Amino acid sequence: MTTLPTLTETMNIAPTDHAPIIASPKVKLRRRRIVIDHPDPSTGEKLLAEALGAVDREALHGLLSQLVKASAVACRPDQGNLAFMVSMLKSIAPKDSLEAMLAAQMVSIHVASMRCACRLACTDDVPQQESLTRALTRLARTYAAQMEALNRHRSNGACAITVQNLSVQDGGKAVVGHFTQHASLIAAQPGLADTAAVSA
């Protein structure tokens, strides 16, 4: 018989074919206060800040406070939701403040989408179904746009182009090899594409 882990224990189910990751501390709610579960509070804050992409203590606690509010169920912060949201935020591995904020929004939109999907599954009222379907569609589109924004930010706006078939006529020139060039630079320098030649 398979049993699910309790909220107090952690089970690593991700593949471990890469270098081991130092576990960052958990976040708990005690009497409506956020507590970082680590023997040394300053080390715990530092580890969690690195995992969440927060640049300093204020950014870390601001981000955690916002996640607590977004985790609420029936207007009360929910420990299970908060643990899930922090775990998902860690898995996105934000590298800077912009990524940290965007990742927190992505996690919050995902939680809101799942709440909306649950309500949709539990109602038989047709007008409510239509309203929830519209809301769920908007949330799903927002999440997709956030994913695209994160990917664009991480690639610095560069767009990878792969050419599979190339035909060069007599007198034509071709560039062979691996190179990276932003389209805006090529457009600004029209002769650049004609004169570039990189040997393989």
C-alpha cells in the first residue's frame, strides 16, 4: 500500500541525474506570522532568498507576504497552499528580482486557475459554468503569456532560428557554421548578411 508523505516530511521525487541541490528551508505559518524553518534564522533567510531570487531581506519577506495572501482559502492563509507555492517558486529558480516577481505571479495564477477549475467541476448551473469557463480561459492565457515573458527574459530577447534546407545559386554567398546575431543588428546593417562568412 502506498501512503502519501505528511506535510512535515519532504520527499524528493525529481530526477537526480544532475548535481545535488542544497535544500532550502521551508516556510511555516505560526499565529499569522511567517517563520522560516531553519536552526539559524539568518542562514535560513539567505538560503531561501537565493532559492527564490530575492536580492535582500526586505524583498524576501515582501515576496513571502504576498504568497501568504495568495494562498488564502476562505480568507485565511493556508499552510498547504503556501508550501506548494513556495516549492513551485523554487523549482522555477528565479535568477533576479524580475524573475522572482514573475514566477510568484505565475504560481499565483496557477493556484487561481485550479480553484476556478474546481468550482467549474462542482457546479451544474449553466450561467455559472459559462462565467467560470471564461475566467479559467483568461487565467490560462495569462499563464501562457507569463511563460512566454519568462522565456523571453531568460533568452535576452534572442530568437533562435534553425535553417534545415539551404539553396545557393551561382554567384550567391552562404554563411556556414554556428553564430548568433540579433535580427535588429542585421536589419540596421544591410551589408552585414552579404559580407559575413564563417568557416565551419
